[in-house]
Amino acid sequence: MEVKTKEQQYDVGVIIGRFQVPELHDAHKALINLVREKHGKVGIWVGLSPLGSTPQNPLDFQARQQMLNETFPDVSVFYIKDQASDVRWSKDLDGKVADFLTPSQTAVLYGSRDSFIPLYHGRYDTRELEHDIFISGTEIRKGIASKSTKGTADFRRGATWAVSNRYAAPKPTVDAAIVNEDVTQTLLAKKPGEDKWRFVGGFADVRSANYEQDCRREIGEETHIDVTDPVYIGNYTIDDWRFKNEADCIRTTLFYCKHVSGAPRPDDDIEALKWFGIDDLRRYPDRVVAEHQILLDAFIRFLDTRILKGTDNGS
């Protein structure tokens, strides 16, 4: 490993990194040891994601601080929060580094390949360290994720800690109120093991551009029919039995669309499809599963509004 810029004396060496690995690897240790050899005082700032624990940032600050200090107890470890603006992030970092220095001390910031340096807009000098070997933290995390589950108590404790210390979140889904041409019937689906009916739908996909695209995909996968462009009705929290006593919940976006072509054919996780008279559902709403009652009510209110405005015939 070598410093690419010219030599200059600084009192303090500051290392900026993420260190999102279960243990320090040889490249980390070589970088830190080099900085310790050159400076009487060393500080490490680790990046802190605003999202909490994610596949790219699985470890919180305390875990990484402990990992670093187990090998380098003489090094001070701090965190620097990620920000949308590189300029604001640089200003924040400068302030933290200044607080770490005495008034007469000078400092230089160190980073490795693909580090913060190209994005830094602060007042301190920087140095890029070139490793003799390159070890990717991303590949280490992928390797851990791809391995089979470990049957140890430590693994189970870690897994419990990870899921218990993330933010509770709604799980986005989409549902479709599909009507026939004269808006007298709506298409409902039945899943295996259920005796009541529900709106066609499913979970949103991160690869989709929007919820409308998710809606079209789910309709295609579960019914094999073509529909008009989905029209937004509203979004609702669903009392889904799978999330009973859980902090997370289902939050669905309900759309309205008309059948254009194709004979409904159940597929994916759908056992049966059936057209129901909308007036019949007004009289007998309990034909729909309990968790979709809120969607049925919203759908009927939406239809009534459109009929009053003359948007749909409804007869």
C-alpha cells in the first residue's frame, strides 16, 4: 500500500469508511496501521445510513465501533451521517474533525479506492491509499447472505437482533377492481383454502416504475386478461391475518379498470375467478373476505361518485 500524493507532515490522520463487514480484513488493517505509523493521533469516521439496517449497511455504528476498537483500542471511532448533498456532508464532516483537533493541530483525510474523496468539498487535504490487494465489502456481504443458515445460538441471536432493530414498515401491495364493459359486474378471485372472494392483486415489485405497472402485472399474472389503464381509487391499511401482532402491515393501493379482452383464467396463487354483480355485492358484502371489506366499500363509493358525475353508465 502506498500514498499516491506527495508527502507532507500532519498531526492527525483521519480515516473515512463504512467498514460494513463482520470482521476487519487484511486491507482494512493495513490501511489503519499505515495511518497510525504516520500520525500520533488517529480518528475513524464510519458512514451512517438514514435507512437503518439494510443489505448494503447491515451493521449499526456500535457494532462497527466495537469491531474497530477490538483490534485498534487506541483509535477513536465516530460516525458521520449520510446526506443527500455532498456539500452539506463535507461541511458536517469538517465540523466533526475540527472538534477532534486541538487548535494547533493539522489533519489529513484518508480514503481508499472508490472512497469519499471525489465527493468531498471540505477544507482538509485528502490522500488516497492504494491497496496491494483489493477486498470488496460488497462481495463479502453477498457471500454471507448466500450461505446456508448457521445452526448456532450466536447466529440466532444475531438474526433476532437484526429484525428487532429495524424500522417497522408498511408492505406495499396493489389491488384491482376490474369491471365489465357496462359496469354491472366486478371480477373477484379466490385463493386455495378460502371460501370467500377478494380483489385481484399482490405485492409491489421494486423493479416496477410505479404502482400502476404493478397493478397491470398482477392482473396479467392472475387473470390473463387485458384491461384499461388503472385509475387510482385510494390506499388503505389492510387487516391481514399474516401480520397479526407484527409491527409491519399491508398498505395497498386500489385501482379501477375495465375489462378489454381475454377470458379470465386463474393462475399464480389464484384458484378461481368469478364475475359478481355489483348490486349483489352491495346487498351481500360478506361474500368478500374480511380484510378486503374496506376495499369493497371504497370501490362502491368510487363507482357511486362516477355514476353521479356521469363518468360511468353504471346501469
